[in-house]
Amino acid sequence: MKLNADLRAFEGRIGYHFTKPELLNRAVTHASMSSANRDDNQRLEFLGDRVLGLVMAEALLNLDPAATEGQLAPRFNALVRKEACAEVAREIDMGAVLKLGRSEMLSGGRRKQALLGDAIEAIIAAVYLDGGFDESRALILRLWGTRVLQVKQDARDAKTALQEWAQARGLPPPAYVQTDRQGPDHAPVFTITARIESGASAVASAPSKRQAEQAAAKTLLAQLERPS
């Protein structure tokens, strides 16, 4: 089969040309568009998740040979979680080439975090099946870019770091309060306030509560650790 112009352009964005274009076509087909004659990307997503995990585990081990399992686990989770996958998908405009059913399109499916995260995993699997493990590894490391190095430098997630800061000073764990929510159901923006018992607080907004909490914690921790 031949790819349309949008998918050929997408190949350029990810830096990989498919010898079996039907794999790419399947990888961008959401379950809402599946039929007896059209496969969706769910099985590819299942495989891609495992390939991504193996590549990231290998990359983290090679990057920091002295790291313990306890240090590696949160770094790994930060790289493979749906938020990270969706962020990568947005950078290559994954949403523009997704094949969605009408109801999914009308509900903003091209921007949904879970859908984008699943789709990039399906792309990884399609490359793996088309070109083998080395090609899929190269694709992942290319698309994730500096994130692998950055996650070593920012090894602890911000909420954990803030909680450790509070505990070290005899304070109870920080509180996270949702203070606002805007936007439609398919594209919400949450505003979270992070606060410690001493009264210090910080506010952040993001497309998910978890992201907003992490951002607020990071901002508050930076304030607390700033030299007076």
C-alpha cells in the first residue's frame, strides 16, 4: 500500500522510512476507526510499551553504571509514563495523522494525553516490526532526546523531594489543593496550590492534576532552597 502525503511527511518527522507502510497505517489507526477490514493500533501499543521499557532500562544503565535500583526506578518511570510519551507525541505532531472515529474526533481525541501516549508506543512497535530492535532503539533515543540525560540530573520527582525537605525539618507532608479547573472535559487545565505547614506555597497549572502537583512542588521547593 501507499502512504498519503501526511504520513510521508510524518515519516520525515520521526526520521524513519517504512518498508512495510501498512505497519505505519495500523499504528495511527485508533480503535474508534477499527473494522473487520481495518486493524487498530492496540496490539502494537502493547508491544511498543515493552520495547520502550527495554530501551529506556538499557539507556539508564549505560548512562549511570553506579546507580542503584532505587535510583533507577523513578528515572525509568519518568521516561515511560503516559505524560512523557504524550509530550513526545505532541512534538512530532502525532495528533495530526491519527485516524479517529467521528465521536473521538469531536471529543478532542487528537489532543488527549492517553490517546497520544498509546499512539507513540504503537509507532515504536511498528518500527520494531519493520526494521528490528536497533531501528526502534534509535527511534526512541532520537525522539526522547535530552530527556534521558535530564532525568538523571533531576532524579527525584518534585513531590518526593518536597516531602523529604519537609520531613527533614519535622514538618508534616505538603498539602496539594486544586484551586481551579478550566477548559472543556477533553482538554482541561488544572490549577494546584502546594503548601507546607510553615505557610509557604506555590501555584501551578497543567493538563493533568499530577502534572500540576509536580510543577507546584518544583516551584515551591525552588523557593524554599533559594539562598536568603
